Amino acid sequence: MTWLLGAVVFLLGLLLSIALHEVGHYLPARRFNVKVTQWMVGIGPTAWSTRRGETEFGIKWLPFGGYIRMVGMLPPAPGTPPGRVRRWSTGPIRSLIDGARSMIAGAREAAWEEVGPRDHGRLFYQRPWWQRVIIMSGGPAMNLLLGFVFLSIALTGIGVSTAQPVIQRVVELSPAVTAGLRPGDRIIAYGNEPVRSWTGLTAMIRADAGRPVTLTVVRDGVTTTVPLTLGRNGQTGFLGVEPAYARERMNPAEVAGVVAHTGKEVAFSVVRLPDRMAGIWQAAFSDAPRQADGPIGVVGATRLGGDVAASDLPVTDRLLFLLELLGSFNIAVGVFNLIPLLPLDGGHIGAALLEGLKRGLGRLLGRRWTRPVDVAKTIPLTSAAALVLVAMAALLAYADLVNPVHFTS
């Protein structure tokens, strides 16, 4: 029951993130007077909807994304009514060209079927390029903001339980016992090196197996130097103490640094996506292990949420991990959507920026460039990219079911 509750709560968090992503598009679209006919969370058949003014708000049955429908996303063909295609001579190359042209014309016609007589002047493609950049950037920006908010609650409000260079327990028959170290001793120096963290202390201890060293500790407010000889545990040094833990909280600037670092890691992962998806394929259809730092979909993230909730960690730590997971997922979605490829938001942003560049160059050269960048011409490539994205999502969902990433505390 705890697992199910955690999975449901985490899924609701994801749905809230999707909904707010679409709000990030919806609000600037309304601000710039673009007609929005639908605001939907999820895909597939509609589970519930209601109409407010000219916009239908609803929830779909499958929680794998969302969208808003803006009127006039595609400009009309230059000099031709939507849907008219010039016929070419036969032949395999011409057949491919005709097929692509038919696809483009069909997309234009479908887009213009919902344009009414009173909608002209409110079409997306008619907005200045910078307004289109703002509209399409709103969704990814909302995800990055949510990532910052979730991580701020986790890292600033709760704080990470971190090992301190303070002795909590001394292991029996260890060098620490022989040297007279006690619980409560704070280790402030290792030889001549100051100790700032437990991680740094353990790294120095492991490198000095069997060697005589001196520790400087603070005990009851008094600084004491303790000589001792480290033990051996295989090839690594051994002292025989366990650390005390305390919660360390980050300030907003440090959280912003975590967001930037996470976004950078996601960007590098996107570059390596083909290789990573090959690993997902192997994990799904062979005995290959699933990489813990590899791609994960909605199904896998929800399972992780359930695993965290059902773990034996303290409640505060479980909440911390859930918030960090939601924050990281939002950052990943925000960065991924900025890829300059349609149908992702980055494709529309790239087209609008290209139009702005052309207009700027036109002014410098004394030429007036009025045609918008025709994204309809990319429809064949967009369709192929959409199929690839759907296939990737399906593969991730299958791998998340048969060979999921497990949470280990």
C-alpha cells in the first residue's frame, strides 16, 4: 500500500509538471492574442474536459505528455491555397517529392481547417518572431523553474543528511580504540591537512594503509593531537570509526548551481542518446543490466517513486528523494524540449530565431524580408522525428516494466 501511495503521489507530481509546462505556453500565447482552442494534459482519448471561453481544458487517459493547440501554427503556401499540390512527372524520385509535397499540403490543410474568418490576426505564425520564441520557450522555462522549486524545497527546506567529520561510534578492536578516540570527537586535521568533510577524511585514510599518522581532534572544547597507526583492510587504510550525520541546507544560489549542473548533464546525455538507447534495448531484450544513470521514462520514474516511498528510510529522507526525483525529471524534460528539432518546442524556437536573424540581415542589407520561416516544409522530417520519439518512449516504457531501475538506499 505504501508503494502504491508513493507511486500515485509521484505520478500526480508528474501530471502537475506536465500541466504547468502547458501553462508556460498558454499564458504568453493568450498575452500575445494567439487563439488557443485546447489545453490538454496527457494523450489519447479524453477522460474529462470542460470549455472556458474559446478553449477546451481537459485530461487524457494516458499520462505521457500534453499539449496546447494554437490556431495557425503553419503559414499558408506562398501563392497557393492550402491543399493544392503541383503534380510532377512519374518516377521514383518524383514520387518521393510528390509524397512529401502531399504530406506538407495535407498538414497545411488540416491546420487551416480550424481557422475561422475572425481568427486572422490571431494566428500563431502571424506573431512577431520574438513573441513566438517567448511562447514556445514558456514550457521548457516552466519545467526548469519547477526543477528549481522542487530542489529548493528538498535542498534548502529539508537539507541533505551528510556524514560529518565527527565520531558517532568507535569500532571495537580497531586503531581508533587503541588511540583512545571517543564518540563526539570532531576531527579537524589529518597530519598537516585540514579536514573539511568526512569524504575527504576517508580518502586520506584509505591512501595510508598501515602508516603512522596524527589526527587533531576537538574534544569537549579542547584541541588534542592523537598519534596512531592505521590498520589495513585489503589495500586500503582502516581507522575504525563511524561518522555522525547532520542535515546540510543549501542557499538558493547553490540550488541554482545544482540545476545548472543537472541541465548540463542532461545535455551531454542527449548527445549520447543513440548509444544510451542501444543500452536500453539490450536491457529490455537480453540479460544486460540496466544502467542506473541511463534514460528513464514516466513508467520507470513512477516505479522509482513507489520504491522510495516503500523504503525503510526515515520519512524525511523519503520525501527528500521524491522531491529530488521530481526536480531532476523536470530539468530533464525542460532541456530535452529545447532540442532544435520539430515537433519539440526547440524546433519552433529555432525557426523563430532564424526568422529574426533573416529579418535583421534584411534590414542591414536594405531589403525587406516579410515571409515567415515555413516550418511546414519540415513536415516529412518532423513526422519521422515524431515516430522516432514515439518508438523511444515505447521502448523506455517496456524496459521500465521488464527491467526497471531500482532504488537502493
